[in-house]
Amino acid sequence: MQNNPKNFEDAMRIARSPAGQELFRLLQSADQEKLNKAMSGAASGDYEAVKNSLGPLLSSPEVRALLAQMGGYHGSNGR
């Protein structure tokens, strides 16, 4: 994700959605330490750290269903 205001707005819109809030709750309850590492990595632009921290958590059926509800990894246009 580049430093693009539109990307940030899109990410915040998804995070504030009911599905985004539920996803955050699930990730938080699954492993708070991994979520903290992912959030720290995202804040510093280290998306490899985000991927490594959240990868196993994102494979759960419940999380995958929420991601599908949110439009997958790339929003509603599915790019």
C-alpha cells in the first residue's frame, strides 16, 4: 500500500464497517500479541511483518467469511 490518501480512506472505511469491527474482535481474541505486532508493522510500513503475524490467523473459516463479506483483500471491486 503506497502513501495514498485514497488507500488510507478505503482502509479506514473497511475497518469501521461492522464486518471490519468483527474481524478486529476475532483477531484480538485469537492472539493479542500477534495483532499488536501486525499493527506495529503496519504503522511502520513493514507489511511483511503484518503478513507474517496475521497469516495463520487469517486462514480460519470465520475470518475468511468476514473477509469475503468485506470484499476480499482488495475491496468490493476484487482487484
